Amino acid sequence: STVVLVFEAPQDFQFLVKDGQKVRVGQPLGD
Amino acid sequence: LANAWKQTPTTWYPLPIAVGALLLIAIQYRKRLGQKEVYVDEEGHEVVKLKGPWTVHVMGALPLRNVSRVWGYVNSLELPVWARPAGFKVYAWIFGCNLDEVEKDLKEYASLGDFFYRKLKDGTRPVADVILVSPADGTVLHFGTIKGGRVEQIKGSTYSLDALLGIETRGTSRKEVMFATRDMAEADDKHFADINGIEYSLQELLGTRAHNTPSERTDASVSQEGSLKDVVAHDASVASEMGARPTLERRKSLAVAPGNALYFCVIYLAPGDYHRFHSPTAWVVEKRRHFVGDLFSVSPWMAKRLENLFVLNERVALLGRWKFGFFGMVPVGATNVGSIKINFDKDLRTNVGSRRDHPLGTYTEAVYSAASPILDGQPLLKAQEMGGFCLG
């Protein structure tokens, strides 16, 4: 299963993850 | 050879113009070969087709939806109590589950399906103090910006954002369903009539509607968990976190706001992962679109081989707004987990019926405007549990 997020954000929005990184619920994804 | 390599003098001379021209032609030819073929219908909308190596086409010929349902049935069979701890421990060992986090005693999970949809103990998933957090346990497959309305599945392979979230004009079998507690007869025609494809939907999603009646408000409160006071407090918290006024002005532009961009992020949940998903931010879900599709595996192996994987599979597109404008979250099913549950949508039924009854690209839509009279949708706090994936 997969979850896809699509969203609008300011151009200075930055992801705080890397491709292939393991994440858990509540961990930072972007800011 | 050694002597020839060392002793032969290097002589440089200009290439003839004809060779240069041939080189340019070859480069152009290669560029054309690299271009993707896109099939479009009479109205110019992309028609999503099964594309990939022969292995993908073999899988496409299998009755994956039936396989998924049989898998779900087998895993819903009740296990004898004495066999549960050992059975789940073996499963956990194979798929890397952390049994220290599970909420209940292993003996209390009646079946593998029950264990698969397990809850975790409170406090096992601390929530970071950033605007966007992970909605699920899993692996980040890919993320980035959306350019030209296309989302990158893997490097060099894209799929259409319109196909992912829904184009109304493509299919005629689109059916509108009201939120569980809302009376169908009270539907405002104008409310639905002006939805016309994803671009217009963005406009619609960011605006507000002033057609709720008091009876709908009562129904919405009943549909929420907890007392009316709790519901109002919850809505106020979401409004506060979103930094938005309770009533937003209708947005007139079809494009994203100046200074903004569209982003995407794909998270893959492996079989051993906790399979409930949570809200990644404070936002308001205004509608859901259920696409009945295929149920291919969505493993990274498959994602690299099958183009349009995420727009071929069964999925539930939850569309709404957050602090910065449009926000969408799309749980995508797979062969082993064809059933998608949304806690606040009791009408949603996934992995039922025949795929033939639902042409690719069409969807069933429900609006959540009755869920909150203040925010005109289903408000969600950051990390609030939203639903999950079930076996089969």
C-alpha cells in the first residue's frame, strides 16, 4: 500500500527526508 | 600492442562538416526515441494504459481483485487462541514488526487480518513540531515538485496529476454521493454543477460554500465522535493551526497562489509496517473521490516497471485545503491490501464490485461539508488517525 500526498506550499518549502528513507508516523516530512 | 599504444603519435584534424551534421541528426533521433507516447481521447485527456515489460502485462492478465478478496477472506479466519502468539511472532520475525509497540495482547487478535490492522500504544509515535509530518510508517519512495501537471513516479517516469485526482469530463459514470448523514434531496445543484476537472476543482476546494442548513449541522455533529462541545473544540483547534479564518473567501484563480508551488511525496508501506494512516498536517478534507481500479502490487520493484501504477490502482483521493491552499492525500491500494478504510466516511466501500463496471478514470464522489458547519469539511488535526489499509 502507498500514500501519495499532493499539496500546495510556498516555494521555500523544503522536504526534510531523502528518497528511500524510512519514516514513521509523526516524523518530520517537510517545513 | 604496447609499443603501438606508446609510440603512435596522436594527430588532431578537423572533422568534415558532413560528419557534424550526421552527429546532430543522430542526437535528434535519440531525443525523439526518448519521448513518451501519450494516448489521448477525443477531448484531449490522457488515456491511462497498462505500459511496461512483459512481466507487467502477465500480472495485468491475472484476476488481481479476486486474488485480493480471497487473500482477505483467508486472513479473516479466526485462529485458535493457543496458535496466535506463536503465529504472530513468526509473522513479526519475517516482516520486521515491533511487537513491543502493539496495543493489545497477541492472544486478543482473532486473525492475521486483525493483527495486520493493529493499533499502537499511546506515545509510541511522537509528533514533530513541523508543518508537515509523515502520515504513515513506511519508506519515502519519491518526492519533489509537480511540473506541467505531472507527478514523477520514479526518475524519468511520470503520471498525470489529473488522472490521479480525477477528471470529471472524461467519464460519464461519475456518481455523486452525499456524506452519510446528509439527505440526497437537499443537494444543491449548483454546488456540483460547477465542478469541472481538477483545475476548477482547485478553485472549488479552496473556496467556501454557504448552503448548509441547520439540519445538516445537526447531522454532522452526530457523525463525529464525542460530544458537540468536543467537536466544536476540535474544529476550533484545526482552524487555529491552519491559521485561517473559519470562513474562507472563494478563490478566483485556477492556478496555485503566487509564490506557491505544487509538491508531492509518495510513502510506501511494507507488509510488516503499521498500516493505519494519520493526518500529515492540520487540514480540512472537503471531498473524497473513490477510483475503482486494478490492484497491482505497489512495491518499489513494481513502481520501477509499471508506468502509471498509482493511477491504475484502486485509490481514495481525499481533497481539501490547508494553511497554504490545496491539500490532497491519496491512499492507494494493492493486491494484499485492497481495502481502504476512512474513519469519518462510513459509506466508503473499497475492493467490492467488478472492475468492468467502473471505467478507468471515473470515480464516485462524496462531500464532507456536513461534517463541520464552521470549516465546511472534515477538520483534522496533525497526526490524528484517519483510517488505514486492511488485508484483502
